[in-house]
Amino acid sequence: MRLLSLFLLLLTLRPAFSAPVEGEFVFAVPSTGRITLGVFDKNGHLVRTLHALDDEEKFQVGLNGFISRWDGLDDSGKKVPPGTYHIRGYQIGEATVTGEAFHFNDWITDSGTLPISWIEDFEVLDGGDILLSGKTSTAPILVRASIMDGQLAIEKNPPADIISPAREKLAELTGRPHAVFTSIDSLGETILAVDSEGVWLSQNASAPRKIELPAKVEAISLGADDTFWFIGSSSEGDQTPLVGQADFNGEILRALPYETGEPVPQKIRAAKSGSGFVVLEELPGMQRLRSLSRDEAGEWLVDWEKSIRESSRFGFVNGEVSANAADAPQLESLRFRLEENPLTGERQTITLRAVADAQGSRLVTEDGLPLLLISTQPDIQRAVIHRDKAPDSLRFLQGNGAAVEEYLIEGLRHILPLNAGQIEIR
């Protein structure tokens, strides 16, 4: 019985005493955390990433540490040339990645929001929701936005049921191609339109009549009680842009002038009840969509506003996030001092750089080993880094052509080097 027990014990220990499998190696870990390992040739070039931020549970545990294996192939699946190859990497401990903010696009509130990069047109729906047509960095987009108390909710791909036959109807009434009208709105049997000559009104299928206004009008939107809102400029003086409300007799009831340097109004839409309107305004590289109304004292109130800034050249300028870093140099890499390795007693340094590709964004070593996953978004076009206040932290910016997302990475001293020895390929 004693001999049988001894035999069974030897069977359970057999893997520890058996000859090593070809390509198998054992390495010790100094702490706990995710593990990244790579195979390097004699010149220090990374030829194969064996483990990329793998949990410890993915490794077999032996008497002398974790066990892994390399089949002698490089990252492309080809057999490497004969020679000595070194296996090394890192154990990533308590380093953290925290999303801090979205910059330069108020329409994007989280990573799941459809990335609107530019608004082409919009419509105010019954109830106050906004239908937006525009584009992302890669494709056209149609969304329905609900804004309550400044908070935004977006419905993707709503039914496009607001297309009006007003253009075709007006072309029929005037005998002119509808393309000559630069702005058209309709409500029931009322059609309002703008061309190079002015504002035209048709009611109950009547021939259009011109509304004489003391302003040059570029865009219109029907309002409540036989009124309309318009974008234009004064017919006198310096022709400063303005937004106004007029009645069908041509009397301007109220006006909102614009100061020099403000975003210029481009498109206007008004609810068919109430006294408010929504206006799309632009400057080069910037859009602002906002809803305005008037209080009892006649003062203009901004109910809400959302803006987009072109940010393809984002970066850090004097330590601050900028939509256009222009020629301000951006750091390609940062060096950090690591904590003492409990296995060796050494304190090494590590150099990190930002990478963004079809697999997402991450921090990698100088030689390309992945160390921290930032996001899995496949459409990131640019990523930059900057040292933060703490000695082992950095700020990470990534952009997809619609917005810039900022992350804070802390605890970088908790990354510890691993040395798994070498393997001879014959």
C-alpha cells in the first residue's frame, strides 16, 4: 500500500521532473498583474509577441514559475532564422487608465455616441427634438437628438419622415426650377421661400407674392401666428449678420444682431408654436447649434447650445489640450522610473509611446511590446501623450476626426521587467 501511494505521488509530480518540451521556458514573476512577453533577436528587434496583457490564469504554473512556449515562428507566421533568441517582457501591476473628458465636440458624451463631426442640416420636430443630418469622419449620418435641461440623448438612424414637398409645389406655382430657391419652408398650405430677389409667400395655392423687408435675407423658417424667422443682414450700413422675426407684412418684430468675430448664422429652424428658434452658426473650423428664446422682459435666452471644433491637429500646447497644436512639438515617447524589483533589487526605467491602429489605442514600449490598453475603438486617427503632475503618470489624447478623448494613466511605476531567458533555434 505504501509503495502504491509512492507511485501515485511520483505520477503527480512527473511533469515537474520530465524533460522540457521543445520551445518551452519557465520564468519567475515578481508580483501580480497582467503579463506581456516578446521574443527578441540578437539585435534586440521584436520578432514575436507571445503574450499581450494576458492574465496570470492563462499560464501553467510550475515549480520555478510560470510556463510558456514559443514555436519558433515570428509574428507573420514564418520560421525565424537559426540563432539565439531572448524572451523578455513586463508584468503590469496597479497601473490604471481612467477616461477624463471629451474635447471639442459637445455632441459626443461617451465612447458609445455616434461621432458626429459636422452638421449639414437640421429640423426642429414637434415636441422640440432635433433631427440632424451630417457626417462622421467616414460616412453620412442621420440622428434624432433630444435635449432636456442641457442633457443630450441621441437616437441613431431615425425614420426620415420630415421631407417636405414644398420645393416641388413652389416650382409648380412659379414655373421656375425649385433649385433657384435657396431656402424654403412650409406649413399646411403656406409656403415661404427665398431667392436672389427676396422673400416670397404663397398661401392656399395662390401665386407667390414678395414680402418687402428692410433686410437682406438668406434663410427663413416659418414660425407661429403668421410670422417667420430669418437669417440676414441689415440693408444699410456694414451689413452685420442678424437673426430676426418678421410678420407676413414685412414688419420686423424682433432682431438678434451679431458682434464681429461671433459665429455667423447659416441655417435657422423654428418651432411652429412658441417664440423660440434653433440656429446653426459657423466660423472656419467651428460650428455651433443653439436654441434661443425671449423672456418676459424681452431679453434673449440661450436654452441650450452644442458646438463642434475641427480638431484633426489636436495636441498639447504649454501643457493644455488644444484643438490645433499647429507646430507645437508633441512628445513621441516618455521615460519613467520603475519601482524596485523584489526579485533582483534593481530599479530600472521604461520608455513608453502611444500607438493607434485598427485594433485600438495603447501604450507600448520602445520596441513595440503592448503594456496598457487604452481603448478598442478601431477608428482612432491620432494619439499623443504628455507627462502629468505625478512622476509616474501621463495624459493620453486620442482623436477620431470628430472629438478628442482624454485619459489619465497612473501608477506606471508598478510595471516590472520580466526575463524569461533565451531559446536556441537550430
